[in-house]
Amino acid sequence: YQPSCPQILLRTSGDNKVFPNLQLDPVDHKHLYVPFKNQEPEIFSVSPSVVSFYGRNQAVLSGRNLRDVTRVRIKADLDCDPKRSPVLSNNGSSLTFHIPSTEAKGLVKVCVLLPDGSCHGNFTVTYQTSPACTDITPSSSWRYFLILLIILLIPITLVVFVVYRRQREQLTVRMNKLMENLECDIRNDIRQLQTEKADLMENVGAIPFLDYKHFASRTFFPEDVEKVELDQHCQKFSRLIQDQLFLTTMVHALEEQKSFTVKDCTLASLLTVALHGNLSYLTEVMEVLLKDLMQKNSAAAQPKLLLRRTESTVEKLLTNWVSVCLYGFLRESVGQHLFLLVSALTHQISKGPVDCVTEKALYTLSEDWLLWQAQDFSQLLKVLFAVGSDGEVSEPLEVDALSCDTVEQLKEKILNTFKTKFGFAYNTSIRDVNVEYERDGSFLPLQEVDRGSEVIGDVTKLNTLRHYKDENFTGKYFHLIDPDVEEDHGKNPERKKLKLKEVYLTKLLSTKVAVHSYVENLFRSIWGMTQNKAPLAIKYFFDFLDAQAENMKITDPDVRHIWKTNLPLRFWINILKNPQFVFDMEKTPHLDGCLSVIAQAFMDSFSLSEIQLGKHAPTNKLLYAKDIPKFKQEVKAYYKQIREQPAVSDAEFKDFLNGESKKHEGEFNEAAALRELFKFTQRYFTEIKEKLSSNGAPAELLEQLQHVKDLFDELKSCSWN
């Protein structure tokens, strides 16, 4: 037998006796017989058992007692040198090995080798040739089909290639032609705009500034204020609001009421008017209210949100205070640049077609107001004015009218040109002005709609100047956006031309180039340093914000930058978007759209965050994308200069405020503002009185409040003159 490890027949512990438990041979009681089991390796299977000449990697041999196996032997019957393959892995019941390659097919015997060199088990593996394709049945039809398919594909491929190449060449020619036209248009636009810049400067004339009273009224009260009658007892209330404790308590009490909203009232504006004669006191009250606002939990937790939105009375009061303090700077340093920008925008818009129904124009800064369906146009014409009832004729007047202008648009351009040339407006309304077209000695009155007006569906086209220059007096072009109705394009092939909005987006760029110098001059006049000094109000308020940041232990420089930025944005954005607050002029919706684009660029110039522009970015962001980084650097330099500027003393700033009060003394009806203010006191009288008591107000102040209420209860009404 094969020797193996000894087996334990009996195991015991302690003092137990061992030998009595042993069972001896019952014959002679001299021997112990120990049975041994057969532990030789056995092979059950080999997978795969059929392989090609190349052998097989990772073959699996399964069996029993395989733990001591080290190699697998493969031997043919006539093979004198059997091959041995090492065991790759072994778990006792199966192992993996490589079946080696051979040069002859047939059966081979497989056994497993132990460390002592003995080989156990007997299993067979078959070597055979690899499968190969010898024939395809049926073979003739497939071969003929493939040959025919190849023959047909060759000319088709050539035709497709030729057509594709020709179309690509045609498309390239069209795109190159289109790009040349676009580049030519932009160059012509810029060249023409550069030549017109000098003319614009000469034709501006006197700037129609509004006086301070109307400027303040439009800034403080964007909407009309209800008029009330005056009464002498209003001065009683004036002495009451001169008490800082009462006024600040009144504001806090009103803001605590759910029925009171800043957007629905004019409390801050009325306070500004009522205390305009004492701007020093108004400034003190504003500072107290601002400190209270900063101490709120919301401001302390998120300081960057402070002053960002006008959600409190003091924020609206701050806007009015800045308007009062910066009016002189606006009038002397910024006003001319703002008016030139507005004039340049208006002039640029009128240079091209403007749809009189939608007010969209070909030349604009706003994509929303872009007239990308515009047809071709040409510039006309020379106008003669018949002034007076006796038939006196003025000198010829050059008017930049377009062939696509309507009659009403022509009238507006004539009157605007008259005002620019002679310095005063024509004293006849546009409805009473008649325009006639002269041809061959006869005069034809121009009308918006006549019997020759074109009608498509239920839509009538307004007559243009091209309509009257046509021989048959029939219109072919709509003004200026085609109505959405079915029509025969064969009669009007020019309408069938494809109009791509993206092509006309270049007009935004040409308009931006045209007015860019005015935009730069305006921006730099705002953040420029006249005589190396910022306006006193800006320096004073920036220092106030720095002091509050130190008191609140705010060290983040971004927070201070945001606080200071909210001040100029609060005032200047309002002015940039509403030039009618400064000048005697009307603002059209289209002009408002263009000014909004410029105001957005101004706002982005103060932002600390980087603007991420992608393919879906709005065009107003893309227009000024290259300019914003330069503007940001100028703003940072502006803030640095203000920080390094010597501080404004309290006495110096108080003299400035007193001077502003005296300069505009008597321009406002302060008593009427007081009467309107008391309406808030009367409406929330109980809440204000309780708030005063909780704040420890003296009894004399409460008695004064009650006395004023009794006086006003006897009055009927006050009015604003």
C-alpha cells in the first residue's frame, strides 16, 4: 500500500486510562489492525475533451484527491516523449491547465502527476483539425448578385459625389457672397455713421434740461400724486416730524403693518419733500434707519443682500437722497453725454426702416426690437415748406426720408428736421400738417390709406413713399412685416426670398459701433473723477458704509464692494433708463429697449462675478462682452481713488447739504407733503402711539401727537399745488 499520514484512533484527556479502551486482535491479542482508505487521485472529466491542433488554454480537469497534483501529462500511444503541462490552479476537486498543441490528430491519454513522479488516472482527449469553409451552396446566384450590386453602386456613388460636390461649391459661393455683402453693409454703416457724428454734434443745439422741481417730481413720484388742499395747521405736524425719535418710530411702526407696502405708497418721497428744507436732518434720520436695517437678522446673516432691492422705506429714501445730492453733478458733468447718447440712438433708429405698427427697426441695440423682415429701401428727398397763410415758402429743407416710410413717419421727420434746423418747434400739430407729392406739375396729397392701398385678406397695407412714386399708384410692399395670410408668391417673388433673422443680427453690431463712443463717454463721466474728487455725497456715503462694516466686523471686501455698488446702480440705472426724468422729451418703447441694453452693460461693469457666455447667451450680453472687462477695471480704479481720497468732514458735508436746501428753497409745497404724510399717521395712529410708548417716548411727545391729530381731524383736505 501507499504510505500516508497516521490516523488518530483514540483521543483522550485528563487522567483517563487509555489502554483498557483499545481492542486487540481477538486471536492472539498481540496486534492492532488499522484500516486504510484509498487516497489516490482520480480523473472524472476533462473539458474540453475535443480540441484542435492548436491545443486549448485554461482547460478544466475534474476529479478527486487532486490536491497534491503538480502537473498533467499528455501522451499519445506511440509518443516516446510525453508532454507535461503545469497546474495553473487547484482546489482539490478540479484544476486548470493548458492542453499543448500537437502536429498529429488522434487520441491522447491524460493522467495527473504527484510530487513523487507517479501518474494517476486515465482519461482521453481527442485532437482534430480545425473547421474550414470548403464551399457555398448555391454559389452562382450570390456571386452574380454581388457583382451586379458592385456594378450598380459605382455609377450611383459617382453621381452622388458629383452632385454633392457641385452643391457644396454652390453653397460656398452663396455663403461667400453673403459674407461679402454683410461685411460691405457693416463697413458702409460704420463709414456713414462716422461721417454723421460731426453733424449730430452740430445739430444737438441747446440741451432741454428739466428744472430741478420737475426732475425731482418725476424721480420721487413716477406716477401722478393726488392733489390735496393746503391748511395752515400742516406746520404743526412739521414740528412733530422734526423729532427724530417720533419719525424713526413712525417709519418702523408703519413697516410692521401687513397692510403697508413700500411699493404702494409714497412715504419716502413725501418725507424727502417735507424735509427738503432741512437736508441735514433728513440725512441723520436716513443714517439711523440704515443702521437699524443693518442690525436686522436677515442683513447680518446675508450682508450681500443689503440695499440690493427697494424693500424698505429707508432704501427708497436713500434713492431720493442720492437724487437730491447728485443733481448738480448730473447737470454739469453727465447730462450732456446722456443727451448725446439718446440723440445718437434716436438718429440711428430713424436711419433705417421702422415699422409704424410694431415700432421695430432695422437699426437697434435690442434683439426684441429688431426688424429682420425689412425690405430694401432707399433714401429720398427734398421738402419745401409752405409757411403762413399767404403762401410764403421757406428755403428748401433736406429731410432724411426713406422710400419705405409711411406718410405719418414722413411728417414726423419733417417736423423734427425743422426743429433741429431752426431751433424751435413748428407750431402746428402733426395731424394738421399736409404733405403733397409733386409730379409733372401736379400735386397729389399723401395719405396713409387711399383707394390704391393694397389689401391682403383683412389686412390693409399703409401707404409708403414708394407707393406714390410707382407709376400705377399700387403698392407691392407691406409696411413692413408681411401679414400672416396665404397669397400667390408668383405675383410678388420678392416676398418669397428667405429672410434669416441671424443675418440681420449684424445690424445690432453696427448700431453698437455707431453709438459706442457716446456710451464710453457717458460711463466715464459717471465714474470719472472731476478734479480728482468724487461727488461729496458719494465719498461721504462710501465712508459711512465702511464704518458700518467695521462695526459689524465684516472683513470681506466683496461685501463692501456690493454695498457701495448698490448706491450708484440705484440712481444711475434709473437715469439711464429714463432720460425723460432729466430732459424735456418723450421716450418711445423702442428707445426704452435700447437704453435697457446699455443699462445692463453699465450694471455688469460693477459686478464682481465673471459672466459666462455660451451659444445661448442673450445678444445684449454678447454685444458688450469684450468691453465689460475694461469697464470693470475702470470701476475698480474709481473705487480705489475714492477710498484714498481724504475724508469729508461733517461740517463740510453739512454746508453742502444746507447749500442744496437753500438753492431750491420754495420750489416744493412742503405743507402739502406734510398733509399727505399725516394720512399715514392718521391711518395707523394707534400702532404708532403704542410703538412710541414701548420705545420709552416722553409724555410730552405723546401729547403733541394727540394734539396734532385733533387739529387735523378738524380739517377737510389739503391739496398739492
